[in-house]
Amino acid sequence: MTIREQIISDLNELSNQKLLYQILEFIKILKKNVTAKKGNREDVLQFAGILTDEEASAIQNDIGEEFSKIEGDW
């Protein structure tokens, strides 16, 4: 029996309307949370192309220089 089938079977055994309503509300919350996490691809893509090649190269060089060294005792 799959998880879905088990859930449906368990729900079919319930007769308490208050409990069924609580389960329904819980499912709505779960669905809302799942669909809300669609990612931020569109938000990030709005910045595509705003740097010139020179600016992007300078940023990459700075990151490479600043973060390629480990300071202190390791």
C-alpha cells in the first residue's frame, strides 16, 4: 500500500467531522508552504546583464584575490 493509499484509507475510517476539518486545514497549510517555495529564479534574472564585462571581471578578480587565501592558523 502506498503512502497516499494509507492516508486515504485512514481518512475513510474517520467519522469525527471536527477532526476531518482540522486535517483539511493542515493540508491547506502544507500546500500553501509547498507552492510558496517556487524559488527566486525570476528575481535573480532581473539583474542579468546589468554589469559590463569589465565590471564583472573586476568583481571576479577581487573575489579570487580576497577569498583564495586562508588567514591565521589552520
